[in-house]
Amino acid sequence: MSSNPKQRQPALFLPHGGGPCFFMDWTWGPADTWHATQRFLESVASSLPEKPKALLVISGHWEEPVFTCSAVSKPDLIFDYSGFPQHTYQLTWPAPGNPALAERVIGILREARLFAIPSFNRGYDHGVFVPLKVAFPQAQIHVVTMSLDQTLDPALHIAAGRALAPLRDEGVLIIASGMSFHNLRGYLRPETPERARAFDTWLTAAVESPAPERDALLTNWQTAPFAAYAHPREEHLIPLMVAAGAGGQAAGKRIFTDDPMGAKISAYRFDG
């Protein structure tokens, strides 16, 4: 892949919704609960400087002892959700893998003195195929998925993103797939709107800060208002750290926000 800085791809943090929510008439609430998020995801491709040569996707649904990259040519779908209608277990999204790019990602991380290994059987979990089936329905772009490190150390994931940033100049779109609010017991509770909004306000201010301040704030995200309420466990937030690290020195920006089931969520873009 040739370098073309004028067409540098951004790094994105996208909300992937709840289970297969974009392919149902309803889920955990009124029928239109996820319509705004779906429309946002449908707009992602047209917001890019050009069609990506490949996608590098970091999903909040994959954790390993070290960073692990899928080196599979034809990944299967992993239906890692339960209790949903039968048709949602028959979804397809046959986007090809890219073992060569996976090897490149691993090499970059190792050069940065970060442990990284390949996986030769990992498919696309629902944090990958559910939002990307909406954003890239033709499933023609090569995809490599990368796990979180199971420590969920925010500084480590920022460092990984920083190491991977040069891929953006080669046409690789870096997508962090998670949720800026992820407390399944908090949805539709009366205290949630205020708490989720306070956390989202802090998180957006952090993302939109210059890189040194942003990295420091995100590293200490647990000091944010209602941080533990928004994320009883942080695996859905940590992908954001990779996107931020890959985002360069310029401030990030919020590009979408909504309140599904009373919980404020946001998406972010990094163009630095």
C-alpha cells in the first residue's frame, strides 16, 4: 500500500449498539431505539477522504493475554450474543481478511516493544460485523481485527494506537468499536440520563483536548464523573484509547451523539 498523506484515513470510535440491534424491529426498548445510530453508521463511508484500502478493527468483544491480530483469509461470523430472534443468527457479512496486513500490524507493534501475536482462526465478533454490515454493507474491503490486551490498561492501548498511526497514511481506516456508555443494568433507569450525560460531557471534553492532555485524561478516565456507573467493566471503552493514540496530535471531535434508552452515547473521529 503506497503512502499518500493527502488521503490519510481518520481513526474512528464507533458505537456498535446492542447485539444485532440494527437488524431487528425492536431491542430493549421502542422500535426506533437504534435508528439514529444506524443512520450515523450508514454515513461513515461517505465521510471518508476515499474508499479505505483496508479496515483495522479493534472490538470491545475480543480480549487476549497480548494484542492478537486475525490472520484469516475468510473469517467466519461469531454470533456472540444470546436471546435474540433466530434470523439474527443467520446474518452474513463476507468481508475478506488480510493476513499480510495482520502480519504488518504485528510487526509494527513488536517494533514498538509491544507484545503481539497472530490468530489463525478468529472470526468477526458482533462488535465487528454488526456495525460494519451497516457501514460497509457490500463487504468488499479487507478487514483485520485486533484484540484488546486483557489488562485493559488505557496507557498501553494508547501506545498501541500511536504505533499503528502510520497505517492511516497507507489507506487503512482504524475503527475502534465499542460503546461510550456500557452499563446494561443502567438502561431505562431514572438516574441514568443525568449520570450518562455527565460522563459523556467529560469524555467529549477529554477527546477534544490537545493530544498530551487528551492522553493524560483518557489514561485516568476512572476519575471522570460516574465513570464506574458508565462502565462497570471498561472493555467497551478501551477501544477508544487505540483510536485516540492513532489520532495524531490534533484534538479529536465528537461526530455523533444520541440517547438510546436514556443513556447518552457518542462517536469520535481523529484526523490529526
